[in-house]
Amino acid sequence: MSLSVGIPLTILLLLGNGFFVAAEFALVAAKRPRLERAAARGSRAAASAVAGIRELSLMLAGAQLGITMCSLGLGLVSEPVIAQTLTPVFHDTGLPDAGAHAVAFVLALALVTFLHMVIGEMAPKSWAIASPERSVLVLAPPFRAFTAVVRPVLAALNTVTNLLLRMIGVPPRDALSVSRTPEQLRDLVEESRRLGLIEEPDVQLLKAALEAPESPLENLMTPVGEIVSVPPSATPQEVIDTSISTGRTRIMLRGRGRPGPPRMVHVRDAYLARARDRRTPAGQLAHRVPTLTVGTPVTEAVTTLQNHQSQLGLVLGGDGTPAGLISLDDLVTTLLTPEHTP
């Protein structure tokens, strides 16, 4: 093969190798939620990227296939062409044919390896990692087109790979898991502080948020003595006056006349009731409030309130008597304030 053909082909193979390397790292590093939001706004490139992430195992197999094809092409085409070009040069210096060919081959191998690593591997990898969302939007559509063409081959390779993984007890995954344990996140926070990437107030804020899921409600609730309440017989105007004087929009009922779960009334309902009938008692406007215990973890408490579609929860002590009140609004505010961290 002549040098005029071998050099352009070498450049194409290097660029192809870089394309597959960049696509591989971009799919792994890109933030899926950002791409999904872009896809929801109508971005076809983002939709293609999200589709690739959803079948990541197959996409990585496609990238590896492309990298292998380009690497083999460099070995079959580029090295011989460069070696054949350099051999006469060293032969003219007085080296025998075998020696000239050996020196030319070593130099050709070193040059192709250098170009392969820099242009075909390191540069595209660094670009993809530095701008994963931007790079994946550029690379995903053509990369998906390539995988569509070779999908039968990739499916076969992926099936064999998954079979081997199962044989050694490793469950295969088709999508990248982005979850992190609290311990991993704490390590990331500490490392970021050490490198000076985040300020100390932000460090304390993040630590407070990380510790929050394990915090008991006892440390976060409003004490029972500070609960704002009205009797079930209170009129809508009395509920409104209580809300104005305390700043609370949700008022608990006290001394309920019938057994059952605790209840609260929203000032919004009081305003609506006042417009219809100013004598409507608060007991008729009340909604149920779920009960929790002082030892309930924050995550469980949030789930309970969400399941009951309630913004408030009554916290009971060990003897079953009310110990305090917890709200989703106050909970989030308290958890994200470092000085309230337990």
C-alpha cells in the first residue's frame, strides 16, 4: 500500500478510534436526568443519548467492537505502510535489509502507538469526561446508528459476556447505577473540602443533609407545648384569628369529642367555610393527621406523611401520649440547617 493511501487511512482509523472512546466515556459520565429533561423539551440527540444509557451494556459492547476494529486496522495498515516507507531510508545508511526493516518496524510501531494513545485514546477520553453532556449529544446519534447496524453481533457478544458473568456469580447490568451510599457521599464531601472545591459552610450543610435520614424525630419535632391548636367547636373566624396570631396555616384540634386519629384544620378551609356559614365548627373541616413515634427515622416519617398526603404528623412518646408535631416544611428547613444537625 502506498504512503498516499496509508496516511489518510491511518488518520481515519485514529479518528474512528477516538470517536468510539469518546462515545464510551460520554455515555458513562453523562448525567441521565439532565438528558431526560432535554429530551422532554424535544432534543432528538438527548433522546438518542438516553436510549443509549438505558441499554448501556450493549452500547459499551459496541464501543469496544469499534475500538478493536480500529486498533486492528492500525496494526494491519498503518504500521506496515510506515515501516515500508522508512526501510529504504535506513537501508541507504548502510544497514542490511533485515536490520533496516527491524529499525523501521520498531519506529513505526512506536509512532503508531503514540498516535493511537494520544489521538485515539487520551484526547477523546479527556474531552468526553470534561463535557459529558455536550459530547454525548454530539456523539450519541452517529454512535446509535453504528450500533443499529452491528446490533446482531453485539447481542451475541453481550449474551456470551452475561453468561460468563453469571457463571462467576456477578449479576449483569444493562444500565448504569448512579446511586451512592451515605459513606461514599461523605467521602466525596471530605475530599472536595480537602481540595478546596467547596467552602466550609457548604461542607456543614451537606453533612447535615447526609446525617438527616438516620436522625430520629425526637430531635426535629416541635414540642407538644408549642403546638398551636383550637377546640373542635371553634368557628371559622376563630381558626383564622389563631392562624394570623401564630403564623400557622395548619391548626391542630384539641379535646376532640370522639375517639379516632388526631386531626387538623387548614386556614384555607376556614376561609371557605366562613364564606358559606360562619358557624361551621372546626371539627367538620378537619383532616386526619398520621401518628409517628419519637424513634421513627426521618426517611420513614417522610414516607408516612406522603402516603397519607399530609403535611403534618403527630409524634407520640413511649407512653403513647403526644410528644410533639412534625411537618414536612419544618422538617426540610431543619434538616438543611447545619446548627440543627444532631
